Amino acid sequence: MTDPAPPSLINLSYRDPTVAEPLNDLIRRAGGDPDHEDARFIREMLITALKLFQDGRDRGELKLMAASMKELRHAFRVFARHPHVRKISIFGSARTPEDHPDYAAAVEFSRQMALRDWAVITGAGDGIMKAGHVGPGRESSFGLAIRLPFETTANTVIAGDPKLITFKYFFTRKLMFVSQADAVALFPGGFGTQDEAFEVLTLVQTGKSSIVPIVLVEGESSRYWADWRRLVEDTLLAGGFICEEDLSLFYHAHSPADAADHVQRFYRNYQSSRYVGDQLVIRLRQRLRDEAVVRLNDEFAGIVREGRITQSGPLDGETDHLELPRLVFTHTRRQWGIVRRLIDRLNEMEPADPSPGTPGPRAA
């Protein structure tokens, strides 16, 4: 009698005991616990990798997937060493000279953010990227470099620092810029800066990324962002390609200090948000007065699918920041520009207990 054939790759599943046990053994040998609730994601990744044989993927595709996984793992490890500091991603031109007003504005803005105990993430090159590191200094700087034939070295501030990460792919680099940022600052730049600006706005507009403050900053006497906004209003808004509330997703700052103050105000009482089932849960540093919640219901009923905005403690299924009060409502999952206005509104309101607190880093 012959031995039974191994499970077909077509039906390969971590739920199959004959497959799960070898995977669990590998997890144990790697120092993990196969019974941990997160171990299923490791099994899913291993199964997905094995199924690439069945798919018949070519070498180039396999190399892309393997390299991107390695890049992401390394990048997440670097950021995981610095979990208790808020971070802002700064985008702008690598070609901006050091005697340009935009460069001076980026130095001053990043310095202002460091004074508020923030760290800065830039693309690690020269121009605005270097200015964003000069302001806070090496200690409070992260660099996400990209391998390009014409830009291959990091700026002198971040070069050699363990917080400098070099990427092969733009998409993995962009993911880290967005996923690790509690705010985004945009300075004048070319195609790359415009690409990053519209991608960040699109991710927030569609609910694919957490709402964060997005500030437009420039040097003295510049009309870069005023002209950009006019283009957006005259073409995208007038043409019906975006909605009026989408203009609330960004803020055109009057100065570097104004930009830094705007970012800080965003976290005056707002701490973070996430979905728990169908409920949008907004974590607050301090509880709001009951009459303030009534006003929020009157002003923002349009983004509540059913029921009302209520104030509560943590919901079942939440595991972090359990000590913080919450605003909870069934969200329409649309009109994120109005949700952005809701956050501004609740930050304007005096909390029920006006005693000072200290904002923590954004939760996942």
C-alpha cells in the first residue's frame, strides 16, 4: 500500500492539520507561539509563499515579492524601536538649494516640530529633505532613502544613522512614509512631491489611511501652494471630481510656526481613531461635556449612518489605550473631509475636566 499523496497545493490551507503542524513547528523553531492569535497571519504568509509554486510565477516576480517583504520587515523593525514619539513626514524637492526661502522654511518648521517633541521623517536626500533633518538634528530624524541612478547617497545629517533605511521600491517606501506618520508636511517640489501629496490626500479621502493633519508650507513670498490650490479648485472641484469638504483635508499654513501650531492643535484632545465593527471610535485625551456631544450631533448628523454620536469607554474588542474616553458612532464610511472638520470641532471644545494631559503616539 502506497503512502497517501501530500496535500495538493491548490487546496493548501493552514486550517488543514497535515499542513498546519509543520508550519507550527517552524513557528516554534523561530521562537514564536503557534497558539498566539497573531500566529495565523504568519501561517497565511507562509502558505501564500508556497502557493507561488502552483501559480508558476517567474523569477522577476518572485524577486519583487521577496525583496519587498524584506524591506518592509526591516523598516517596521527600525520604527518599532521608537514607539513613544509622534512623527511627521516631510515631502519636498531634492533640488531646493540651501539659500532658498523654501529651504529656510523647512529648517524652521522641522525645528519647531522638534521643540514640540516630534521626530521628522524625510526621504533622506538633499534639498527640502536635508532641511527637514537640519532643523531637528540627527537624533530626531528618520531617513527613508530610495536607490536611484542619479540620487544614491543620503544627506550629511542622516548618513550612517541606524534610523536611515534604504529602499529598492517606491511603493514600500511610500507605505512607511504614510503608516508611520502622525502628520504630513508638504513643501514645494516637482513630480515626486505632487505624487506624494495626491497619494496622501487620496488615502485619507477614501478612508484607506488614518486622518492626520496635512499642512502645506513654503518659503516667504512663495505662491506655490496658492497657485496649487487655485488649480485644485478651478479644475478638480469645479469639474466635480472632488467635493467641497475634501478641501478640509489639508491646511495652507501662513508660516512654519503656523504649520507647527496647526499640527499640535490637531492633537489637543483628539488622540486616535479606528473602526470596531461598524462603529467609528474616536479616542480622546479627555472626556467632553455632555452638552458638547449634543452640539456635535447637531452639527455632524450627516456622517452618522444611524443612531447618534455617543461618549463611552472602550468597546469590546479594543486592546489599547483602554483608559481613554471615546466618541462612538456608526459612520457612513464616506465624507472624510467632514470627519476632519469634526476632529477640529471637538479640539475646540473645552473638556469636562480641563486638567492638562500629555498626548501619546498614534495607535495602529
